[in-house]
Amino acid sequence: MAELQQEAQENVKPEKIDPKFKYEVMKHPGAEKIQMCFQCGTCTADCAIARFSDFYKPRKIARIVQLGLKNRLLGNPMLWLCTTCFTCVDHCPQGVEVSSIVRALRNMSVGNMNEMPFIYKVFASNVLKTGYVYLMPESRLKRRGAEGLPPLPKSNVEHVTKLFEATGFLETLENASTFKNVNLKTGDQDG
């Protein structure tokens, strides 16, 4: 038993703490209140994903940000498990927007790691092509007309392209690698 404990201690590498990390996160809209989280656990108790994942616990994510453990979060595929249902936000007694913090961490991850889930890249590419996330098949458009429904509104793809270019997202979208799945228990991803 003592040998196992000693071996475990020898294999543990200290993590680098970045005391400025929480301030980087706080620069993102909605993430300004991260320091107000006092770890009550209401967000995690109400989270639809937390009960299925060993890592994805909103309270844990907030604490990791507060502690400055940047490397534990940025690039972690578990961040993409958040469904942005905002239940955590609705029930937080401090008004901490954990889902916005997760969104900020996702954006920072894509910026630092240049990687995103495959489906996000597909959806963003669709928005760039058509202005809409979902590509409407021609057969459905015809069926809408046959049912007497009005045509779908036209989007201005030029404006979308300008927005993607101005924010630097066009380059990110073109260069980002992707992963398909995230294992709920381990956080491993499938390429």
C-alpha cells in the first residue's frame, strides 16, 4: 500500500498556476463575475451534463479558473459538452454565468489550440455559405412552396463573410483541426 502511494506521488507533476488567467477569462462578455462564485454547487446540481461526466462539473470549472489552472482547461474537449441550457445561470445565487465562462473558455481554446468539434466547424461553414446553420435541401424548399408557406428569408452572405473576416474567425475556421466525439468519463476525443 505504501509503495502505491509513493509511486502515485512520484508520478504527480505540479501544475503551473497562472494568476492572471481568471482576468483573461473575465474580459469575455458574461464571464465578468467568475470571482463571485463561492462554490455552493447549485450549478453542478442542476447541470444536465454533470451527472454523466466525471470532469464536466460547472462548479469545478469555475474553481479551476479561479485557481489559475489554465492548462487544465484550455484545449480540454470536455468544455464542448456544455449544452448552453443556462440552467446553471438561472439558479446561481451570485449571478455567475457559468455557461458564458465555458463559452469564453471554448473561444480561448480554439484561439490557443486551433481545434474545435467537427460539428461546430460544419455549422460555422454553413453559416458562411448560406447565412444559416442548417443547409435546407432543395426538396424541402419545394415542399414548403407546395404547402403554401412563404419563402425563407434571404441572408446576406457578404455581411456574414465580412463579420467572419473582421473577427478573425474566417482564418480560424479555415485552419482549425477537428475532433468528432468526446468521451464523457475520460474526456478523450475521437479524431
